[in-house]
Amino acid sequence: MTVFHADLDNTLIYSCRHEIGREKTNVELYEGRQVSFMTEASSRLLRKVREKAVFVPVTTRTREQYDRIDLKTGVPDYALVCNGGVLLKQDEEIPEWYEESLRMIKGSRREFRRAMDYMREDRDRLLEVRNIRDLFLFTKSSCPLKSAEHMRERLDLSLVNIFTNGTKVYVLPKGLDKGTAVRRFREYIKADRVIAAGDSVFDVPMLREADLAYAPERLKAEALPEGHVKGVPESELFSDVLLRGVLAALSDCEKRMI
């Protein structure tokens, strides 16, 4: 059994601010607005991939944010949300997975609370501090790099990771990352092979954990020297290229098994 893990935003789908051409389909509505899209080519390719592999989205989105997505290819059998801390099966949450996630990060709880205090005190903060199910913290800052560095100087980095993405600032306990989630899921479903795709630093652990992975060339150059990671040039639309690559890899695997 082959599992295909993919990040969502800027990997398979794109916000309305991202130019992906006219041949696209809306995949997310928010307060009546069309906010995310997928190319028609990617939609067709994903359908074909799902005929050959178990497709499992892996996203930092919360359950509520994930539920707004409709990829027009049917509900995935599984999905990992909240950066892998929550597992859905046929859109139903698996309580044991979440409980195990909380046990895994128990040792980071004190630093988690300290990080929340620092975030709340940050004068550059633009948004209330959000505690995502005791799994990670999120806010926005007018000076995200400064806000992140302020916390790095004060927190025990052996217990938490601190990331920025645009204006967003995240604090995640060590052990709650997409790579750990992929490793847990491989054992959970007894997968023989894992293929993964992602576009950001959140995805690096997942890409490293996979047997074959796809990433934008910039991410591969910065953080992924591993030979099993295929880089996609920035001049090409990531979703279309990676799905063609995944489909080709799955087809090659089928031929070798004949």
C-alpha cells in the first residue's frame, strides 16, 4: 500500500491572490467568498492519484478550517489536521490519535504556557493568541521575525519550535510536526511506501520522512539536500508538476509489480 501525503495551501490549492490561470475550480468558501482554488489539471491528476494510492492531506489548518475545503475528488479516507495532532477518518475524528498527541507533548507544557504569555505581551501582535487544542499556538505580528526572535531568546528550544510564515507566528511543542505524524500514520495503516509533497518549513520533517518527496526548488536548496526529494522550479506551478510526478511514480511502481 502506498500513501500520498500532501500539504494543502500552496501545495495543492492556492488563495484567490495567487495567479494560477483561468482553468481553475473553487475549493473553499469562507463567509460566502471564494477564497481558494485548484487548477483543473491538478484536480484531474489528483483523481488519478487516488485510484492508485491512499491520499492523506497533512495540514496546519484546524478541523474547522479543513472542513471548508472541497477538492472535488471526494472526501479523503484520512486527513491529518492541526499539524498532524488530529487524525480524521472519513471526516470523523479518531480520539485515540489526539490523546496520544497530547501525551507525546506533555513535557513541553510549561514552555507552551510561557510562550503564550510572551505572545500576549508582544506589542507587535496583530491578533489574539490562539491556542489550537493545546497542540500549538498561533498569532500574527507586524514584525514577525522580531516577535519570533524575542521568544527564541527566552524559551527552551529543546522543547518548542518557533516558526514564521508571512505575518503569522507559531509555537509548536517538539514532537508535534508533520514528520512525526507521517511516521505514526505509516505504522497505523501499515503503509509499504510513502510519497509526500509540501512547500514550507512546516513540511520539511514530512518530506524527510517520506520515501519519495516533492518540494519547490527553493525549499530543497535551503533545507532538503536528501536525494529522494525532487525539486520543482519556481517558474512552474507546483501542484500540477508534483501531481504529474506522483502519478508517474505510482505507474512505474505498478509496472515493476507486474
